[in-house]
Amino acid sequence: MKKTINLLVSINRILMVLISLFFVTIVLCYIAVLAEILLGGFHIITVLILFTFWNHLNKIEKKRIGIYSLMTVAYFIFWGIIGFLDNLNEIYEVLFWMVLIPMSLAFYLTFILEKIKDRLK
């Protein structure tokens, strides 16, 4: 479990730094949105891996992973509803739904992974 968590944390750090740098440079914002899809896929796989270690996690870690999972599912449901209704007219709404929420979820999962890694030291 410890090696797997360390690997996930390392990959996550690299992806988070790259995507954050892409967003900082406005020119690469389109690339950042595409890279965010890669990050989202990695995070879904990460959570599935964490579920396989469920019995080795403490109560707080389980609660955090549960909250993250519920927030991610809610995000996809709302994204589906908004996409179905085609209500994204303002650039601020697009930034909110395509940048701020996914990156907030990504930072929350990063926090969870770092806490698990610290506990396993």
C-alpha cells in the first residue's frame, strides 16, 4: 500500500504542477483544460485504487474519500444537466464549471493523498 500511495502522490504532484503552470500562462489555457481531463481520469483511477485499500484507511481518510467521491459525482451530474440545457453563455460560467470546480476537486484529492502518505511514514 505504501509504495502505491507514494507512486500516486508523485504522479499527482507532477500533473498538478503542470496544469497549474498551464493555467498561469493564459496562452496555454486551452492545453490546461485538455490536461485537466487527463488529471480527472487519473483521479478517478486513484480513488478506485484507494477503495481497494479501504480496510487500511482510518475513519477520517474514509470520510474524506467519501466526500470527494460524492462531490465528483455531483459535479458530473450538474455538468450533464447544464450540458443538456446548454446554459453556458457567460465566460465566467464556463470558467467556473470547467476550471475552478475541477481544480478544487483536484486540490482536495491532493490533500487527501498527502495526508495518507504522511500517515504511512
